[in-house]
Amino acid sequence: MRLPVRVLGVLAACLAVLLPASAVHAEPGGSFTFQDSRISESSGLAASRQHDGVYWTVNDSGDGPYVYAVDGKSGETRARIAMRGVGQPRDVEAISIGPGNQIYVGDIGDNAGGTWDHVWIYRFPEPKQLRDQTVNATQFDVVYDGGPRDAEALMIHPKTGRAYIASKKKDGGAAMYAGPAKLTPGTKNVFRRIAPINLWVTDGAFSPDGEHLVLRSYFGGRMYDWKDGRPKEAESVSPPLQRQGESVTFTADGGALMYGTEGARTEVTRADLPASARPSGSAEADGSGGSSSGPGEGENRNLVVGVLTFGAAAVLVLGLKRVFRRR
């Protein structure tokens, strides 16, 4: 989902004025920038478990049935995968990797305002060789118990393979929905509400060990303990302030989060997790940027900055109007 260009431009200008460079680029090593001009609306991220240092991404609506494998150091595209056997994607918003290195693509957004009677999930095996190629994909029809929803976050549990979708905050709040134990092609896979989510969710991901779930919004995020097939809130996390924060994934070792945003040649920013949130055996943090804070603090801080930014943007716009009126 794309915000108005004028709003983005004004916000970017205000952020540059309001925030010091350390706040905008507060990250340790491990970040990268997309080099491929075809990746113009990256709307989901997933760390490969088969290819070291590779991240999979998808564009938002308008690109076609394509998935990109990107080098996490250089930002160069190592492969573009075309999915065969699926319809024309409508609003692709998410990507996740399940057991057996199966890649799942979430065509789950709803540009029609939450009125589409069904959405889709596509699945294909992660290629063992990274090169441009066409793969056979399986298409699953998805419906929600309770009616259509607009969503941007698809998460496949790395141990059970169960699919979960987090809707955006709309019509009474966002919520977590669980799919059937096994997705079945050629039939309607019903996703049922299992928990409320107090967040305007733009993406999410399970940790590699399946014990944590992270959900992000434009200005904040939540890290949950995953117990008994449900999210149990643990603490807030603080994504970097980005032009339009759209994606998040754990690194392959689970020791850090990678945050992405829409736009051409945008940066994917690494944020190391505190020891309490890292699985045993993961890499030690190599910096302090993007560290987690106590419950609510990270999101509240970013939300305050966001509100101030919008306020500054309004003042800037009103000031420009007065200037032009005087001419």
C-alpha cells in the first residue's frame, strides 16, 4: 500500500530536519541497499535458510508473479524467480519461509478496501541454485471467518508449517488469524481469528526456532512469545524511522531483525536483538542500533516522533501556502 507521494516527500524533508543522522541511520553493520531498479516496492522480506546471507523479497501490486533473491551484503539481485501456475497477482504484501525450505508468498492485501471475497497464498520450493528461472507454484484460496480483511503480514511457522495472517488495524482493531493445519489447493482455506493485535500491522515474521513472533507497523512494533499456538506479548521493538516501513524478518540465526521500506534503491536496516530475545546459539550483537526497549516504550517513542513529524509537515505546508499567496 503506497502513501501519497506529496505526503512522503514532505515527511522525508521533515525527518531530515527533525532527526539527527544517528537516529535515522542508527544500525550496526549488516544493512544493505537494493541495487535492482526492478525492486521498487519491496513489501516483504524473508531470510533464506538454504543460501547464506540471502534475503527474498517481493514487490507490491503491479510487478507480476516474481520473487527476488538478494545478496544481503552487496544488495545485488542474485535471482528473479517467476511463479508458474498462479493467476495474476493483485496485491502481494508478504513472503515467508516454512519447513523444508518452502517459500510462501502472500497475495493478501486488499486495494479494494477489504471487500475481496478471497485472497491467495502461493507456495514453491526454494531453488537450490540461485539463477533466473521459472518454477511451478501451488495456489491456495484464502477466506476469513467473519468476512474479508485487509492484511499485509503472512507468517509461516518454521516448525509446524501452519500459516498465520495478521490483519491491519481496521474495523475494531487488527487481529491474528490462523489457517488450517495444512493448506489445501482447490478449496477455500478458512483463517480463523485467534487473538487481537493492537498494532497497524505492515509485516511480521517468526524467529527461526518458532518461539518468537515479531510484528511491525510504520512507527513501532511488538515482539511476542509464541506459546500454545498463540502470541503472548513480551515487549515492544523500535524499528528505524523509514519512509514507509513495510517489511521485517529475522536474520537466519535469529539474532537480529531486518527492516525494509518501499521505494527504489531503499535500505534494509539491521537491528540487533537483546540477549533475552535471541535464540540460544545465535550471533552476539555487534552494535547498539535498533535495540529493543521495555513494553510500549519503543512504539510510543516512534509514535511521538511520527506525530511531531506530521505536525511539522502540516506547519511546513501551511507556511508554503502563505508564501505562495503573497506572490
